Amino acid sequence: MLDRRTMLGAGLAATGVSTGLGLTTGRALAAPYRTRAAWPAFVASPSYPKFLAAVKAMRANKDASDPNSWYYWANIHQNFCPHGQPYFLTWHRGYIYRFEQQVRAISGDPAFNLPYWDYFANPNLPKEFTTPGDATNPLWTQRKNTNVAAALGYGFTQPQYVNFPRNWPSPMEPQIESVPHNPVHNIIGGFMPTLQSPQDPIFWVHHGNIDRLWCAWISAGGGRTMPAADSAYWNGAFVYGASPGMAKIQTRDTTSVLGYVYDNERLPRPPVFRTPARPMLRAVPMNGEKALDGVVSLGDSQGALTLDDRSFSVSVPLGPQGRLKAGALAAAPPRGPTPTELNIVLDEVALTEVGKDGGYFYKVYVNLPANGGAPEEKHLIGTVGAFEIAGALHHAEGGEHAGHDMGADGKARLVLPATDVLRGLSPGQLRQLVVSFVRVDGANAPKGPAITIGDFSVQAATPAR
């Protein structure tokens, strides 16, 4: 695999693409904009056979240092993507835009625009991706599942998520990354639960849909707000291998510089998603409150946890510091960074051999009602699966955002933010935290131990800026 240092040193000449590079200089495009269409409309367009030919040529090119190679683009994702970090959506917007430009050049089709797969309309992988073992079909690869209905969720559409950035109150970005983005990767399996996920062609239309849903979130109004164009949030640039960097501000919207829109920028209409009943408690001895590396641990496990095909809950009694920290959330400002975060922290996390291929994930809830039935977004704090672990290991091993998810001995650290969920609970509900790991399976899912967790804790911390 071409590593990050080699890709950076390859030089600007390695891009091999001149078409559209001027778009990254800040020059605005005149309307009308290019239109990205849903997959069924794209298949019926003249661009579809040219796209197939381009994908076939790219997959046949085994030179991972060549931007005309499929593997070059998978390695950019492997080496530079921010998962579980700020700028998840914005980095990927620039990434799929650059890929779109490359395909346009290789295909010789100036009308090519990257399509999207609207799995909220149809959770089955489009049939063009699922012809098994057909060497003439460049869209096929081995997968665990071809239906992602179990991966879907609508929490990011809820009206309380009015801010965009991670680490702000009620942020949309971590919501959409947690569900549906990560579970779609996990349920499909194969390449998708790894950072080499762009090797699966479904990756590109999945991320086209995630980008479209971000546009839909903005279009929905209701106080939904992006950081202002002159905000320091947009300082700096994104790195995409050896190609020229892209200023972060250029990814703030799709039209000012990038010059495209989607044929449908409406949020999906959410059904009523209800929480499951609280799974049975598993006996996990917990240590009490203590200071730990600049944060306050409100309780941590005295032993390891194993996640298998059964759901379970863990009880964490809150002491004086825990009740104080949880109670203070009610005083957090409606806008601006949160002064204190409460997080569920999973340390020394590793996949078993059984768990590596995906086909499953876990929804993690805090203080589920005993009989279930509450709106899901009021208790869901995140997801855990092979893809989340792959992303955390990337950051621990020297990726672009190294240091945020440092692991031990090749194991990952996952931080699940519980702040917004706990803010919605009453003081009487905060005498203890009950964290539930609810297993979700695709049609083909592994049995037995899938994930091991060396240490489980609840921590209060001041977020990094």
C-alpha cells in the first residue's frame, strides 16, 4: 500500500488531471450548476456505460502511485480521512469531488457527475453492484450483505440538531456519521468496514448520499446553521494525497466553488424510531470516581468486556462529581463550544477474527427506559463496529489526526459523546448511568465474540479546541 509520506512526496505532477483544478482556487462558478442524480436516473443516462469503462480501467491499473488507479484513491482514504473527528463531512466532500473530476477525465465524459444511492428510498444495493462473480462487472466485489435497512436511522434529521460542528451543543455532523454512515459500512461488510472501503464501488455512491443529506439538512432550515464563512473553523486546507490541497472554506457549500447541486435536497421523512427495551444487566464491577490523565473518571470497569451476538447493559453509579457534572449540562450555552463533555470511553478495543468482516454493529444507548418505546435519538449516543475501530486505529497509528484516538498495543480507543443525551434527562434520571450495547445484524452476521474492550469508563472532560 502506498503510504501517506510517499503520497505527499509524489509531487503535484502525479495527479495527471488538469480538468477542473482551477475550481480549487476560490473562483466561483456561474449557474447553472452540475446536477448529481440518484442512481436509477444515472443508470439510464449516457454517462453510465462510460462510468463502467472508467471504473474497469481504474481497477485494472495496479500502480497505486497513479491517480488513474483505483487503489490510489483507496489509499488517500486510508491515509488522510478524519473519522470520528472534526471535518468528517467537509473532508469527504472534497474527496469525492476530486474523485469525480478524475473519473470525468478518464472516461472522457464531460457530462459525468457522481451519482448517489438513496438507501432511505430503497435499502437494497442497486442490482448493478450485486451480479456475483461476474468478471465483466467492475461494480461487483465480495460483500456480507446487500440490504442496509438495519443500518438506517433518522436522528440527524431531528430539529434539535441545529449546529454543524462536532464539539458544539446539538451538532449534526457526529449524528450523521454515527447513523447512518458508519452502520452502512458495517452491515455491507467486505471492504466497507475498513479504511480501504473505497475499493468497493458502492463507497462512492454511499458518500454521494451522505453529502446530499448534508445539503438537505441545510435546506431544511429551522435554525440549522453552518459556521460563518469568516469563522476560524474554515482556516487551513485538506490534504488529498499528492494532489494540490483544498482550502476548507471551499467545502462549506456545493455551489460557491465546487459548482454542483443534487436533484433531491430534501431530508427523508423519519418514521417513529423507538428505543428497544433495556437489555439485561451484565455484572461488571466498577471502580469509583478518580482523576485520570486530566479528566475525571466517573466510573471504570475492573475488567474487560466482550461484545458478541447478545445485547447487554452495564450500570455505572454516579458519585458526587458525576451528579455535579451531569447537572451542570443544563447550564450549557445554546451556542458555542460545550464547557464540559461527558463521554463513554472504550479503551484497548480490538476485533476478533470473527468480527473483522462486518455484517453487524452495536447501537450504544444511555439510560434506556426499562420497557423501551422512547424516541431513539433521546438515548442513542453512537455506534460501535468494525468500521469505527478501523478509523480509531488509523488515528492512533499516525494518520492525519493522530493523537485523538491513541490506542495501546495496536488497539483502539473509542469516545462516544453522551453530553447531548444526558442534557435531555431529568436530575432524577442521573443518579446512575446505564449503558446498553444493542446488537444489530444484517442478514449474514457472525456469531460469537466479535469485539473485545480492555477498559470501559465514563469520563468528564473539557473538550479540545
